[in-house]
Amino acid sequence: MSSRERILGRVRRALADAPADEVPVARDYLREHGRRTTEQTVELLAENLADYRAIVHRCAEGELPALLAGLLSARGSRSVLVPPGLDPGWLAEAGASPVPDDAASTAPELDLVDSVVTGCAVAVAETGTIVLDGSPDQGRRRITLVPDHHICVVRVPGQVVSSVPQALERLDPVRPLTWISGPSATSDIELDRVEGVHGPRTLEVVLVGGQPSGNATS
């Protein structure tokens, strides 16, 4: 007898005395924890992103090119990986050399890139999570996993939702979804935290449409 047959046999025995006409009870899960205004939802997103050690900035639409240029300059980035559908105006003031998202690029080649700038599909306030779905402004999954510095632009409030159930309603399950809650991090048995093991060591999130960048949250 295979392991599969043994497991199914145990399930059948456990259900042997269950009424044949029993109707499963659907649990009424909460779609959102608490009631918040749009401004409060965005603020919760910023707080949870920062709690996961992401660096959060806020700016108006017209301030975005200057802010991105400043972030890349402060990082000392000489090259920036650019997804094919990224708005070219976003990096109009950046001094870093743009690197196209080339499917033929190898992991060692991507590792030489200083930074990557992308958009996002949706951001979840309650979990401090940004989700990428491989859309043209986000590029292929590995371009946000190999370079050590990722700047992700989130449009506020249009791309912000309160909860994971609300995010799932906006996402196509057949697309390559990447869920990011802070920079890549892991810890050993002694709880020593190490960042950058399986993704960027530094994650910066720009909330566009909120407060000016001078009120950045980190």
C-alpha cells in the first residue's frame, strides 16, 4: 500500500460516521481589520513598510524624477536597471546609466547592476506588502531579486488596499506574483538577522501622491 492510499484510508475512516447530508459551514472571514479612511490606510502602509525595514518616501507626481535621482545619487548608483514599460520621465533627472531588462542577462550580469526601479501592481497596508506581477513597469521577477537595491514606486491611493483579500481581487493568479514585505532577510538559530541573502539588501518605497518627500518616513 502506498503512502497516498494510507492517507486516503485514514481520511475515509475519520469521515465514516459523518452524516451524508451534512453541509460544510463556510467561515465568515473578515475582509478588513477595522475601518479606516483612505489617508489612514496609506499611513498604515507606510508604518508597516518601515516596520519591515523598508525606507519609505512620499512625494507628489511632479517631484518623483528629482526624488529618484536623489535616491540613486545618495546610493552611489552608477547603473540602474529599467523595466521596458517604466515611465521614461521617472528617471529623466537620474545620472545613473540605464540598463535594459534583457531576457538574456545572466545572474552575474544582473548582480553588477547597482539599483533597479520598478512600479508595482498593488500594496497591502495591513501587512506592509508590495506585490509585483511582471507587468511592463515591473519587468521580470529576477531583476528585483538579484540587484542589491530596489526602489519601488507605489501610486497613492490608487494602488493601495487594506488587506490581502482585497489585493487578491486585483491580481491575476496566472501571472508571476512576487510578494515583498521589506528587504530580503533571514536569521539563523540564534536569531542573528542577515539581509540580502535571497533578494535586495535595501528596499526603498516611494509613495507618489502623498506628502512631499521632505516628510519621508524611514
